[in-house]
Amino acid sequence: MTPGRRFRIYLLEARFQVLEVLREPMFAIPTLTFPLILYLFFGVIMGTRGVSLAVPTYVLATYGVFGVLGPALFGFGAGLANERDTGVLLLKQTTPMPAGAYLFAKVMAALIFGAIVVAALFLTAAHAAGVALYRWQWFALAGVLLAGVIPFCALGLAIGAWAGGRSAVAVVNLVFLPMAMLAGLWLPIYMFPDVMQDIALALPAYHHAQLALKVIAMDAGQSVPMHLAVLVAETLVFLGLAALGFRRADGFLMRRSR
Amino acid sequence: MKSVRHLIGRSPTWLLIGVAVFIGVLATLPVPQAAEDPARRVPQETFAIVDVTAFDGEAFREGWDVWVEDGRIRHAGQRLDLPEDLPRLDGRGHTLIPGLIDGHVHSFLSTLRDALRFGVTTVLDQSTDPAFAAAHRAARVEVARGTEADLFSAGMAATAPEGHGTQYGIPVETLTGPDEATAWVRARQDEGSDWIKIIYEDGSAFDMEIPSLDGETVAAVIAAAHAEGLAAVVHVSTLETALQATAFGADGLVHVWHDEVVSAEDARRFAEAGIFVVPTLSVMVSAEDTAVAELLRETDEAMLSAIQRQTLAGRFPGGLAEGGNVAMENVRRLRAAGVRLVAGTDSSNPGTGAGISMHGELRLLARAGMGSAEALAAATSVAADAFGVAERGRIAEGYLADLVLVRGDLEEDVSRSHDIVAIWKDGYLVERVVGSAGGEPQAETAPAPAETLVAGFEDGFEASFGAWDVTTDQMTGGSSSVNVGVRDGALVVTGEIAPGLAFPWAGVIWMPGAQPMQPVDFSGREVIRFRTRGDGRQYAVMLISSAQPAGPPPTVTFIAPEEWTQLEIQLEDFPTATPEIIAGLAFVAQGPVGAYAFEVDEVEVR
């Protein structure tokens, strides 16, 4: 296969993936609107009662993490398990499409949905809550938030590799909502008891949120290399788990394309 | 295959459009107002301005680094080997010039503050109240933070009884003949005059009759000044008196004449005599003139002090309609003949304003044919050399760090000179507000007192300057609480952080200013030092500055351990551009929710 043709397959698969998700309003609407509604409530309505913009600024970062977490986890976790159950995955497996195109398409879909959520959150924060950040902060925050798609996709991949199509949505929800809560995405972490704060240290969403908060100087003051190291390590663990899961199941995504 | 290619062909386009929209959204989001003001972020005292186009007093130099240390220029040149930790300001896109020198000023009240606010760091005063000059001469030798331009002055001017210069209500010791010259000059020398100014003005160029010194007396005063080692400059308004003063050996003429256009031959005589001329076109060309009117339109009115507004609005009775053109032509011809020209405004005469008119004068000199470098030299190095003012007017090693950073390319267009990014006087950043520089009451940034100890809590909840208060998140809708008390000479802070807010806090705040939340400038201080002990939980010092972005104040956290411990927080560790500007310093508990207890003692800003 020529590199040009391979590139086209990647793009084409990505396009179809986005279209597929868009045509699934049961998925698209909640992932796009849920972070926004939460932000409107906690960030804008409750957060702007006082004179300080601290609350809407703080929760902008954490709901941003929440916003990119959803598409990545659901797209990979639930989407993949579902496609395997319905046989779509098997069908794709019979085509000459490289396994990489399939993964690429899912990551792209997560990125695009994440970017839409981030843009919507930023616009709401700026215009409804009056949040103002330095130009570099807006860009850096967007960059950090979108980069978080990588570990969350890896986590989704691991779930999708192990869970069955029916149970995947339940499993993803079991991971998604508690993690968002425990990582301090809804309410700041320091409002929880110590035990729960210790749990947070194990969660990728916590470290991702701390990096996002670092951009606006509202983080807990831990070191950036530590957060990055945890995120990289956990991403590798998730990818390893996913590989094991696929090897166990059907070998798809493990096969080398020719 | 065709349809597939069609689809593929479109997806990158849509992707690119999507990315562009996303970046477009990010680029149009609001930013804090203060962040847009580059002057807020310029370093102070010891720093470097790097990669800037510098006008060194003679020519424009591309890609220069200018290293300022302890109020002076330590090095200036291309690609300096600067220390790693030297704070630096990226000068790209800007032009750095020496602080401007106004060669003809009459100073009073707020003149020196008004001048500095517009980048005129040195004023060459051509007669003022000797007491005013004496009071301000001391400041020019200090390399220290100040709010005024340096003053060099002739002090009292030599004139005849009832002559020009006696009409201002300041007592003037007049002269009636050449035999009084030596005693008069010595009296000026005793008063501290930096040079001698002589008024040779009979009013003829203004269709008036004014008593004037005669030529003999003017010559005698010039000779006496030279005998005492002082330079002598002469006020003239006619070609004839200009030629006479030159023949008498005057060092400079502090106006160009406007009665008749100088011939090429006479222009050469001025050049050959080596005399310099301060044309003061600002008072020759009327304020209705487009150059000045445009400048005023481009100037933020809030930058003008009450006196500047008043004098700018003034008009000479009668005016100088045709005379202005003659004066302009004379400048052209003198320049062509090679006569040294010094920029000066004759502010604050009617139609001029201290400081601001210097930018008008640069425009007028450019109109008289000067290039940008030539006009700026007339306003810096040439002026300094003409009046023997040392250490000023150049960007060179050892010179005072009197600097003006102007937006854009000044070489291309000198009329940009008023678009000032930052002014440094003796290496200190000048705050360009009328409030602090113009002497008008406003909520201004106050200088810090010399003492470093904020509070030892020996006599209760008191600060040695400023005031303490409590602060909680109740002001943003929270319900955290705080109790303060003083026990054994230390401040005891207890309370509870209540749930319900993303960013809860409670604790104490120290406000250094005379009024609550008035910013105070702690430039030169580096550390917040304090002793603390407590329950082992994490606390924070929040620095509330005058210029902070929206969102929480810059914060540095600390742990209050069980045993008394002295902690130091570097001011530069606060994530803010201006940690030295402090309106409030809060010692607070933040999350987690729950009770807290800590003590603070011996708070210092040093």
C-alpha cells in the first residue's frame, strides 16, 4: 500500500468515525452538553455570586478535563466493545484497512469532540462568567486539556478490550463518574476527606486536572514531572492491559497489516 | 473509487477549517486588561533590554542589548554576554532612546514630574526662581527612585529693569550697565546657577517696546560668565541681536529669531562661531499648528496634569502667524550651514506643556528637514554636550540609565516618539500616571516605607505600617470563618474552612497602604519572611497586587509545622508580573474543609 493511500484510509476512517458518533445522538448530545450544563450551574450560576472570578476560573479547568474525558472513554470503551459485539469489528477486520487506522480514527473522534467541548466551555466561561486569562493561558489550557485525550483513550481501549458490548457502557460509567468525582473534577479535591484525596492520587484524571490547573496557577502545588510521569506510566499500563485483552479475544489490533 | 476520493478530498478541508475555527475561538477570548500593558511587565533596576533597536545618541543600532545595573548602563552593544539570571525585556519591535533632554524650559510646580512622565528625564531650565532650582539640584546627583526629571538651571536671568523676564512675579536682580556684570555673575554662581542666561530683547520683533540690556552690558555679562568658568546663553528674537550675541562670544542662543530669514552668508557666520541654537519652534509655531494639534489628539488626556492642560490651552496674545514660518525657515538654513541645533520647547509658555511639547518639538524639527537620528540627537547627546551636562543623552557604558522605550520604529518615523512603552529614570521604572507623578490626589501607588518589619504583634493586632484585617471567602459567597487573637506576642489565627466553594479561604490580610488596598511599591525588597507554627496543614500567602489578572490572587503555599519555624518566600516566586506592588498580603487557610489553627509572628518584607 502506498503511503498516500494509507494516509487516505486513515482520514477516511476518521471521518466515518466522527460521522458515526454524530449520528448517535444518545452519545453525542450528553458528552457535548453534560460538561456545559455542569459548568453553567457550578461555574456561572453558583460561581459568580461573589466578587471573585476564582470559582468560574477553577472549574473551567476541571470541567474541561471532564469534557475531554467523556468522548475518549465512551468512544473507545463503549464504542469498541459494541462494535465487536455487533460484528462491525470483524467486518472491518476483513478489509485491508490497517488496525492503526481504526485506532487513529477513534482518537481523532475523541479529539474533535473534546475540542468542541473545550471551545464551548471557554466561550461560556469568557462570556457568561467573565473569566479572563492571559492569551498564553487560554492556548496552554486548551493544549493541556486536549493532550489528556491520550491517557483517557488508552483507558477506554483497555475497557473496550475486556468488557463485553452490553456490559461496556456500564463499566465505562462505573469508571467515568466516580473518577470524575474522586479526581476533583466536580468539586475541588481538598473538600474531600483525606482517604478520598489519597485515592485521587491514583487517578489519571486527577493528574490531568492538576496539570490543567497549573496553567491557571490554581493547582495543589505538586510537581509537573510527577503528574506527567504518573500519566505516562498509567497510559502504558492501560495499553498493556488492552493488548492482553485483545490477544485473549480475537487478535484484532494485534495483527500486523501488510 | 471516484466517490471515495471525493470524500477523502473533503475531509482534510473540514479538518483544517475546524482547527482554524478552534484557534480563532481561543485567540478571541478575553484577556485581563493589565496583561496587555507591556510597561507593567518591564523589569526594574538591574535588567537588560535585549534585541532592541537603540538610538545611542548619534545613530540607530539594530539588535542591541542594553544592560542596566544600579541605575547606570553597564554595557550596551550587539549580542552582549548577559548573565543567565538577569531579568530581561524583549525589545523587539521597539526603539530604545536615551531619556530626552529639553533644552529650554522654565520650571515651576509640577514641571519636573510632568516632564518625566513624557520621557524628558533632564530639563535644561533657562531661568526660574533660584529657590526652585536650588531645591531640585540635589536630586540630580542621586541615583535613586524619583518621580521628577533632573534639573539643570541658569537660575535667575540677566535682564534690564522692567525688561523681559521681570514680569513673572519672581524677584529679579536686574542690571543697568556693564560694570555690574562681574558682581551679578558671581551672585548667580553663589546661588548655584549652572550657566548664565542673558535676555537681549527689546520687543521689536513683537511690535513692542521693552526695556533691554544694551549690547555693551550683554557683552560684559558674557565675558564675566566666561571668567567665572560658566557658559553664557542669550535670549534673542532678531537676526541682528543674534549676530551681536555671537560676536560677543555667547555659547548659545536659546531661541531662533523670527524677524527675518537668515542669509546663507550669515548662517555660515553662526556655524563658524561654533555657537549652538535652541530654536524652540514649539513657541514659534502656534498651537493650532497641525503637528502640535495632532500630538494632542493622540495623547491620552488622563496623562496630562492640571498645569499641562492649562498651559497647553494658553495662547500668546497676538501670536506669531508669519513669524513661525520665518523661524522654521531659519532652522532649515542654520541646519544646512551646519549650526549645532538643540531641541527645546520653552515650556510652559502658552501653547506648550512640560514634557509633552518635546514630542511636538521633535515633529517640528523633522519638518524643518531633520532626519529621525538628527532630531533625536538634538534632543539628547547634542543638548547634553552643548550645556555640558555629563552622563546623560547617550546609551553608552557608564551613562545614567535614563531610558525611554518607544513602540515601533522611531528611525522610520520620529513622530512616534510619544508612544512610550516605558520610561526609566536612574534605572527605575517610572510610573506614568498623573496621580503619582503629577501631584494630583488619586489612589496612587505609594512608595514603601524604609522599615522592613510589618508586625511583631507585641502590642496586639497592629502593623508598624498599613493595617491588618481578617479576610474570608464570605466575600465570594462562602462561609468559612476566622478568629484572631494575640497571645504571647504572636498572632493566633483559628477558624474553619466551610464546604461549598471551589476556592475557599479564611485568614488575615495585611494592607500596607495608608488606605485599604492601596498599592505600595516594594521594589528592591525580595523576601517575605515570617515565623509560623500550627496544626501542620497547608496554608497560603496570597499576594494582592494592583495589577492582577482576573481569578485568584497569586499564591504561594506553606506548611505551618508544630514548632516555631521561620519561613521565607521570595517575592519573585509569586506567579505574577508585579510581585513588588503589594496592596495586600493575606495569610490564609484554604482547603481542605475543616478546622484550622496557625500562628504568625515577625512578619517582614525585606
